[in-house]
Amino acid sequence: MPANTITVSLPQLAKMIDHSLLHPTMTDADIIAGLKIAKEHNVATACVKPYITPLALKELAGSDVLVCPVIGFPHGNSTTEIKVAEATAAAKAGGKEIDMVVNVGKALGGDWDYVNEEIRQINDAVTANDAILKVIFENDYLQPEHIVRLCEICTQIGVAFVKTSTGYGFVKQQDGSYNYRGATVKDLKLMREVSGEKVQIKAAGGVRTLDDLLHVMSLGVTRIGATATVAILEEAERRGIGKQPVECPAMFVSGRDIQWGLAKTWDEELAKIGALRPSTIDGVEVLAQSYQFIQGIAPWHLFDPDILKIRSEELLQEARKQAAEGLDKYLKDCCFNDGPEGFFSLD
């Protein structure tokens, strides 16, 4: 099977999804509506605020959709004792998967004994009550060395999942605005590489389209957190993904191209990209063989902000400028093409 395709069915895609119902403004009525969506589409879990667990169990009765309460969410700043108590209560209330946020400050400060002991205690409490633990890192705040160490700790303890983000870890910029990356290709690759084989990877924050989901699956991700569940699964059906497994591209053009007005429909986008098959486009040498790789295609929000899509002369000039400062190597290291040649080189 070509490296850029994946074989999957609609039920398999649905069971990749933790349907997220965590926004602070959600009312009980909003959450109930979301639980009905989770049940209708038979996803893996409904990821909920702890207080709603009993109601979630009631709404999901008759399905195999599990309830996934969050602990220490979203900042991870509660004491270990509180997190253990919260996790124990959530599991005893019927939560079968527990998503817990690490103490990010302790990780950044290098207090790994504290981090290790906290994760161990919570994992013990959760598994003692017939549930599993997912440990949320909040990668936006971390450097690669922190991510590596957290993966090592989670592997040693034997947690079920490591997870990129809460979806709410916004980083304040110098101008006062807030930025958020969530699940990046670079981080997902790193987490899969350094985590043990029995530890699964959950991508959260930025997985908003079917293409995103197929892409992260190709990187070894086995679960995502998503609010766009309906859109993802309806798009899968439109593309002919049904009950029987079919082969489809794992990396594709982004729905953001349509949102930004670069194309009106998928057919138009495919025709536009398909017309650009030559190996060199405006000075950009495309090294991948498939036209689907042209111009850094994959969804923009799965890349670090530095990675550019070459959509105009202005962007091309900026890319060339940054290439002189080492972006070319950065692109080759971070883009999802695992081949030694990377995506493309810039003149």
C-alpha cells in the first residue's frame, strides 16, 4: 500500500473519536445534545466535565460509547491528593476513561519526582476502579525534552494513553493576543517514537477535519479529541467511506483552503492542485511524487506556525527569506513526509 494512503472504515473512524463536550460555557442542555451526537455516531467516548458523568451514563445507555471525565482540567494545578480523589470519584461514578492534566509547572521546573509520583498515584486509583488513564501534557507550554521525559514516565508507569493537549492551553503573545497550536505533526511523531508500544497516542486541539484525522492516523495516533465529530464523519461518508474498509489518502488538501476562499469546492481544489504537477512551481522544487503533497498541503493547524503554504508570490518570497535562516531544514525535519528528501526545497 502506498505510504500516503490508509485503509479504514466509517465505524473505525468513529471509534477514533472522543467527542469533546468541555467548553466552559456549555449548559446541561448543550451537553445532552452533544451526548446524543456521540451516541448516534457511536464514537469511542464522550469527554465530559466530571459533574455530568451520571447524566452522561444515562444518555449513553444502550450504546457502547464510554464516558470520559476530565481531571485537573484544563490547567493541572490541583494537588495530587485532589486529583486522586477526583479521579477515583469519576471512575466510581462510571467513567471508564479518565483524561488528566499534568502539573505543567512541575514539568517545566524539572521536578520529575513529583510528576512521576502524581501520575503513578492517579493511574493506580483509576485502574483500581476498572478504568484507564490518559495523561494530557499540554505541549504548547513544553519543549521537546519535556515531552520526551513525560512519555518515558508514562511508559514506565504503564498508562494507557499520552495526549497532546487540552484544547484550552492558550499561550499569551507579546502583543497581548493568545495563540494555540494543539496537536502538531512534530509532537505527534515525537510522542509515538519515544512512548512504549503499549502506550497509545491521543491528538487533541486542531484535529477538525477528516483529512486531519486520516493524517494523524498515519502517524500512529489511535484516538483524537474532537468537537467537529459530525463534520468529520459526514465528510467521510461523502467520500465513500462506509462500513467496509476502503483505501483513501492519508494526507490531503485542507478544508481551510475552502474556508479562506482559495477554492469553493473540493472538486475545484483538486483540479487546481492537480494542475500543478510539474516538479518545479515558481522556483519551489517539489520532491514528493504525488501531487497531493504539493505546496505543503496538509491542514495548516497541524503544523508549527513557521511552516508556510506557498500560495502566492508574497508567501513565496517570505519563504525564501526564511529559508536563508534555516527554515528549509526545519521544513524537512517537521513536515509529515518521512522520506529523507523531505517536502521541498526553496531557492
